[in-house]
Amino acid sequence: MTAQTTAEWRPDPLLTIDDVAVWLGKPKNTLYAWHSRGKGPRAIRVGNTLRYRRSEVEHWLDAHTDPER
């Protein structure tokens, strides 16, 4: 990696389950249930906690947006 490439790269923020619950307007228990069933936005297990990449939540929202009429 060059110095210029390194300066341009930004990590995708990892959101807590609280962050995502507030964003989606859903209880945390719903997010835990979705995760255990393989539904909802993809999550990353960091130790014993779940983290969500912001881009994964945005992608999931896009995939579940009703088509225009």
C-alpha cells in the first residue's frame, strides 16, 4: 500500500446492537432473534457481542425496500 492509498482508506464503522436497534426502530431482542435465524443484517461476533458494519445494514435495508410503484 502506498501512503496515498492508506490515507484514502477509511474503515467501515462497526455499530453496536443498540445503534442498529435505534436506527431500525426495533428491540434488541428482535435483532438477536434475526441473527440466530440467519435473518436481518449480517453481523460480526466480536468476543461475546454483535457488531454490524454500517454498509451491511444499508445493503440489507436496500434489499428490503419496497419497489417503486
